[in-house]
Amino acid sequence: MARTRTQNVHAAQWSPNGGSLGTTDLTAPGAQIFGSNVFSPIVQRQRLPKAVHKRLQQCLETGKPLDAELADAVASAMKEWAMEKGATHFTHWFQPLTGSTAEKHDSFFAPTGDGTAIADFSGKELIQGEPDASSFPTGGIRQTFEARGYTAWDPTSPAFILENPNGALLCIPTAFASWTGEALDTKIPLLRSMDALSKSAVAALKLLGDDDCARVFTTVGPEQEYFLIDERYYFERPDLVTTGRTLFGAKPPKGHELDDHYFGSIPERVLAFMLEAEQELAKLGVPIKTRHNEVAPAQYEVAPIFENTNVGVDHQQLTMQVLQNVARRYGLVCLIHEKPFAGVNGSGKHNNWSMGTDRGGNLLDPGDTPHENLVFLFFCTAVIAAVNSHQALLRASVASSGQDHRLGANEAPPAIISIFLGAELEKVYEAIETGSGDAATPQSYLGLGTSVLPRLPLHGGDRNRTSPFAFTGNKFEFRAAGSSQSLGLPNTVLNTIAAEAIDEMRKGVEARVQDGASVEEAVLAAVKQAWTANKAIVFNGDGYSEEWHAEAEGRGLKNLRTTPDALPALVDEQTVEVFSAYDVLSERELESRYEVLVEQYATSLNIEAETAAQIARTQLLPAAVQHLARLNAAGSSTGLDALKQEVTTLIDAFVQAIHTLEERNAGHPPGADALAEATYMRDEVVPAMDAVREVADRLERIVSDDLWPLPKYSEILFIK
Ligand code: ADP
Ligand code: MG
């Protein structure tokens, strides 16, 4: 008898507030909850002696390291606060190159020798940890004989407490480096890139007449898409458990054609999950603002209010973690893979990105005054130039095996990087370029010696979902990031290439001012020049269309469809140059990231292939054979014989396809380098996997439902 799969599961048993596992009081008013588990600047002010607080602030502002005495004082206050909140352990919470987060827990308690223990947590322990780095990918930076890695406290991202029903953990956001000082994580380069961008932007603002700005921050507001499915289905799908996506599954009779999910109300159990997840995130200081259904059935989205990029990226990691933890309290599993279900929309993560000044201004906000508009045009143009010059690098920053199902496959957005500006803003640029325009365009205000800019049009509400990089009113939205991805690398890239383009623009303006132009004239001339040189990247049409692919090629834009195509841009000459010029990543650090990503790609495909072969052989093939046995036992007739023939033919094809998959997955090219290995996986193993799936999905449609061992899409996606 075949293993019976869950039939007709209705919403699993769940109790409000997630039963016994929930730690959140869902009735507590939001204001009291928000940030209650964060050692925030306010808590620091309350808890630290005045002099200590002041010295800490000075260190944070100037970026100077803390001395031992100051560190001890901060550690002591932090420990006291954490223990009052029930914390027994602390961890240096860091983000290795795996793309997720890592923790090693240490107890606050130290034995005293007389059989008792005291709570101890020194400044040294706060500032530095020394985890064994050997279990984290380093892309060749760390040899085994230098296995030590160092974690160093990042005081610009506040410490927080992760609750568990049986205790609590103080998490100290940290950077992770090798003993030679090379970054082994995603945080260090991100912080360096923020410094680089700040320097460039402050210098540019000074030239534009803004002398008071001391620091420019980049901001990020990531929109996270995910699927929620019943955990009973999840555990009956070894492919989901092992690889995060279904390797088999015929398209359901009903997809998202009816749009009933997107516009529908949120199911009760799902809403209960969302409310609790948001409360948990609120305690951690993650400012969640919106939630809604997404296009695909069982797909949802959550988005916070934007924050400083360093904090926002940390919070994004926490968001993924909390979503997955809280889902389980409701008998659900949260899938953050880019493509859990073939034939159904995948999940992305929109990286909303802008630059803000220390006085709260947004440099990508057109604003109300001519001066604000000038600043806007300057920075917006720099971003356009940066994206055009480094298209391939941006594409590489979001490459992974999961992403290959979306970017190269005409699913939002395409692998070709282009920028959507909206018709109005594009008109402004065209007017600046041609120096002429009618009354309907801003150019009528620009010519004839007056360089006063008009009020620039605000976001026209145009929503081009097919653009990978869209201007949306007061920010750019980098939409090509994957749902499971850390946003560390994409933002590091954005900040660094923007810094370079800002410097280039500034130099152009400076040269013109030296030649006697006014700042306004000089900016407009520099904008015009950069626009003309980079406008090929701007495209307002349908990014999925065949015509665009042809046109993009004509424009010389890159179309790097798969991960092995895209990743080499991480280490090409242009990339190495910009990253070293801005001290963000050395060539060795870049190479290490490249190696890790290439290896991750090959490894995850290898695991997928093995899982697919195993499921096919041990679950699906036996079901098909049993189905055939039933047909054989049913006797003979024209109809029955035709059915038997159909099944037999498919079984033969299936066995053949499984053999091919097994052979290819075992037969790696000898002595191949990492990229050749990745390319082999893409060209030989993935098609073999697809071939197995194709037959399996046909079998799924004809094998008796009670024999089919895997829950079907129609169940997984529609039972909420
Ligand atoms: P959408 O129409 O795409 O939903 P929203 O205005 O709701 O646009 O914003 C989406 C995301 O963009 C939110 O996470 C929001 O915080 C973020 N966002 C808004 N302004 C900025 C900014 N200046 N910098 C970075 N992210 C921003
Ligand atoms: Mg969006």
C-alpha cells in the first residue's frame, strides 16, 4: 500500500496566539511593544551613566573604537538590561557568506569556583568574539591553519533580544573578519560602502551649496514576498524540505488566472500568523508597515518602513527568520525560496533604495524648490550613470540558482538590467538634452539663460512591474533581488557604484564652474552629458516582451540569463577597480565572494538533482508501477489496453530519464574549475532534471490519486 498522503487538510489545528509557543501578548498596545526588545538609543540613554553615554555617542559619530573602560561600562548596562528581560545567554550575531545569519551562544554565567556562578559579561566579550571560522564559507581566504575568525561589535546596529518560550538570547550585531582583517561577511563591505557613498555625496552637496551636511546615509525598505503553506503538506514533500522548492508537481487546473487571491481578503489563519509575526518584529524594532496578498495563490508580502541600510539589512534577515519561526506556531511553513512552485509566480524582494542626509532630507526626492530639484537631478543622474556602467555587476549581485527560475524566464523582472523613470521624468531629461521643449515640458523654464528648474513632476503613479530598476517617486526600487537573499551584497554594490558616479558628476560640475559657469548651469550641463552617455539603460516599456530583448541587444545592454553567465562580473576588471578605489572590497575579498557564490550554485543544483532522482525512483516510479499493476489486474478491453499502453510508455520514458539524470549528476567534468562545474550543472544536469520532471508531471495527471505519494499543487496552494 502506498504511503497515504494527507487528504483534505483543512486549516490545521491552531489556536489564537499560536498556542503555547507564542511569546507575544497580542493585546498589548503597539506603542509599548515597539522596540521593547531592543537596546535602542533611548534605552542606552536611560541605562548608561551620562558621561559614558556621551563618550559612546562620540565614538559612534566619529567612528572611533571604544576603549576598554567604556566598553566595560556599556557591556555592564547591556547585560543588566538583557537579564531583566530574561536573557541567560548572549551571541555575536553575524552574517557569513552563506547569506543567512549565524550565532554561537555563550552563557552570561561563569562559575566562581565555590560551586556558584556569577553573571559576567565584560567589554571585551561585547566588542570581540572569536568563533571558529572553519565552518563558514570563505572562498579560499582562510586556510585551515588560520581557522580563527573574529567578530567585532557593530554599535551602529542596536543589540536585541530574541525570545524563546524557554529563555531569551541577547544578540549583538557584529561584523565577521579573518585574522588578517579580510571581511568574511556581508556587513563589513556594506558598512564600508556606506562610508564611501557618504564621502562622495557630502562632497557633492558641498559643491551644490550645502555646507552643513556631515553625513549621507543610504536607506533601504525591502518588500519581502513569501509563500505560506500547511506544514502537513510540507513534511510530505521531501523536495520542499531538502531544497526549499518543489521539484515535481503538475500545474493546477486553477492558477492565478482569476486574480481572486490578490484582491481577496486575507484568510483568518494567515492573518493571525501575520499579526503575531508583526508583533514579534515590532518588539525587535522592525517597523513593519504593509502586508497583503501577492499574485500567486498562497503568496504574500510584507514591507517595513525604510531605515538606514545597515539596520534595514539586519532587520531584513530578522524578518525572514521571524516569518519562518512564527509560521510554525500556526501549523504553517513559510517558504522564502525564489521559485517554490513551477508555473506559479515566484518570489522576489524589492530593494527600495535612496540616499538621505543627516538632517532628514531625501536626495532622490524632487522637492518643491528649484534648489532641491537641482540636487535631485544631480543624484538621480548619478544613479542612472552608475546602473548603466555596472549593469553586469548589479545583475551578478542577485544571482543564485533560485533566481535562474525568475530572471531568465520572463518572470518579473528580466535578466536585462534597465531603468524605468516614468514618462514625466524622462521628458525632463529629454528637454535638458535637446535644449528645447514646449510649454508642457519643463524645458520651457530652463532655456534662455535662466537655469531655474521647474517643480519636477512627482511620481505619476506609473507602475511598471517588469522593470528591474524603477524610479518610484522618491527612491529607486531594485526589483531583481531574490526572496531568500541577503540584501547585503546588492546594497554594497549600489552604494559603491553610486559613490563612483557621484564623484564623476561632481568633477564634471567642478570643471565647468572653474571655467566660469554658475553651479546651476554646470549641473545642467553635467546632467545633459551623463544622460546622453547613459540613456540607453532607460526603458519604460514592457520588459517581458520579445521586442525588448531584441532592442536591448541593439542598445548593447547585457542579457545575463543564468548565474554562471552573471557571476564573473563580480571579479571583472571594472568591478575590481571600483571596489578597490572605494576601499569596499579588495580583489581577494571579491574573489572569495565569487568562489562562494559559484560553489553555492553548483552545490544547490547537485542537491536538487539527487533529491529529484531519489523521489522519482523511490516514490513516483513505484506509484506508476502500482497503477499499471492495477490496470493489468482489471482485465482487458480496448480502453484498458490503451491506458496500459499509455502508462507503460511513460514508465519507460521515466526510467530512461532517471538514469540520465543520475549519470549526469555523477559525471562531473574531471578537474574542472568552479565555474566550469557550475556551467556543467546548468547545461547538463538541469535539463536532465527537467526531463524527469516532465514525465513525472504527466504521470501525476494519470496515476490514481490515492497512489500518488506527493501532495499536489491544487492542495498545497489552495488549502489555507
Ligand atoms: P510600493 O508602491 O512599492 O508599495 P511604498 O511607498 O509603499 O511603495 O514603499 C515601498 C517600500 O519602499 C517601503 O518599504 C518603504 O519603506 C520604502 N521606501 C519609501 N521611501 C524610501 C526611501 N526614501 N528609501 C528607501 N526605501 C523607501
Ligand atoms: Mg514595490
